[in-house]
Amino acid sequence: MNEKEYIKDKSWLLVIEIIIYIIILLILLAFKVNKEATIAISLVYMIGIIIELLIDYYIKKAFYNSFKEKLEKLDQKYLITELLDEPSFLEGKILTNSLYEIDKSMIERINKYKSRTQDFKEYVELWIHEVKLPVSSLILMLHNRNPEQNKKLLEQLTRLDNYLEQILYYVRSENAENDYLIKEVSLSKVISNVALKNKDLLLEKKIDLIVSDISVSVLTDSKWLEFMINQVIDNSIKYCKKQRPYIKIVSKEENDKISLIIYDNGLGISTSDLPRIFEKTFTGNNGRKSSIKSTGMGLYLCKKLCNKLGHKIQVISEEGKYTKVIITIYKNNFYKFDDKED
């Protein structure tokens, strides 16, 4: 608040004061009050008005300027009520009391929606786990039958299991701080679990899985890392070449980080699609051309989970030749965020 703003706001009051002053002068003249008394009464009236306006101005200026400064510094603007001192004038008291009531109502509403969201999240997780049990049982049952007769069914069940995992980790990523645990994890064990999970599809597609230099430990959440690697491997299998396809997995250790490199000689990604591969539901040219439908959620979730864990993921590819996915895990400081989420 400055002088011009205040005077503009009080212009109507100043007009009324001038009218009252003129009326007082006319009354004094009508009663033939002597000149000295008229001047004295006029001065007292004017000085009183000026003092009243100055006091009102400086009290309100101090409050509103402080209000604006504190509000500008806050990232979460609704917390302003916690920083405000109680004003001494009525307008300020009405404002602060109203803000308290608005904040209280907002917080109650947010807590209500948080509770609903948490209930829904817990239900979805429970539902996914329940559905995964019969899917896993069906996969085991198919292994005990003639593989040639059940190839297509096994492939579809594996896809279904992968989609269930996608929605599970999508739900978890919304409340990530409650769902992951950073600790030292054996990279070879994680890769072994992923290889075992994809064994049937790798054999069916006749894809060679070449693994080397993974006998290292990393700071991460094992389940989350396993999910991310599985999404990358699933893409490699989905878009593999028909002749002599292979996937290479290797780790590279540097001073402060370990890079996990997953390389395949598949269809690759076009130059136009490459900048958009981490966007939600983006399938690109390969997704549109392929007979296997894609959700476009795999790499999006990988990027999101990497951001939560403090890891980094990047993709290098050349259409028709190869795709290389690099997941970088920092040794000591895993909080190296590149958080550019939706």
C-alpha cells in the first residue's frame, strides 16, 4: 500500500469531509462567528481529519505490506494465516478471521479427499494382488502342459501380469514416500529375477539375453528397480527383430555412480518420437505399427519412479538399429533429482 493507493481508496471519504467542512463554514458565517474563531475551528477540524487519516494509513500500511511480503515468500500460499499477527483495526480482523475460516474449510475438504484417495489406493492394491494370484497360478498350470499348445495363452497371461504391475506401481508412485525403502541391493539378484520373469517370452521369441559385469551393489529399492528393468525388457521383447534378436545388460561403475545399460538390436525409436517417449500414454510409431497394443505407460512410470528414487534414466536409439536405456544410480547421494513430472 502506498499514499496514492490509499488516497484513491479514501476519495469518497475526503469528498464527504470537504462537504461537511463547507457546511460548518456556512453555519459559522450564518451565526456571525468572528473571523478568528472561524479560522481556529477550521484549523482544528482540518488538523483532526489529517491526523485521523495519517494514523489510519500507517496502521493499515504496516499490516498490508507485511501481509504482501509474507505471501510472496510463501510457496504454499494457504499457510499465510499462520504468519499473520492479529491487526488492531476492524477490517484487518474481518480479513484474518475470514482467511482462517477459509483455510479451515479447505483443510477439512483436502483431508476428506485424502482419506477417500487412500481408501481407493488400498483397495486397488488389494485387488491387484488378488488378481495376480490366479494369473500366476494359470502360468504355472500352463508350464505343466504341452508348451506348443499354450504358447499364445501364456504370452497373453504374461502381458496381463505386466499390465497389473504397471497399474500397481502407478498407484504406488502417487504416494511414493510410503512405499519405497532405500537400501543396498544386489544388482545381479535383481537382473536374475527379471530374467526369470521373462524367461518364457525370451525363449518363445528366441531372444538371447547377454548379461555381464553386474556383480555390484546399488542403493535403491529392489522392487522398484526390478519393475523398471522389467518394463524396459518388456519393450525390448515387444519390438525385437525377427532375425537374431538379442538383449545385452551390463553395468558401468564410475566415481560416484553406477550405470545400468540395457541394449537391444530391435526396431529402435524414430528421431521424432525420441523426445516424447517419457510422456504418459505416448506409444509412438512402433506402438501404432505393432500388432501388440501398447499402453504407453512403461517408460513414463520408469521416469517417474527414477525421479522419486533420485536415479536418472535416459534413452539413446537409432531407428531400425538399436535402443539403449541407461539407468544411473548414485552411490552415496541418491537424491539427485531431475523432477520434471506431469
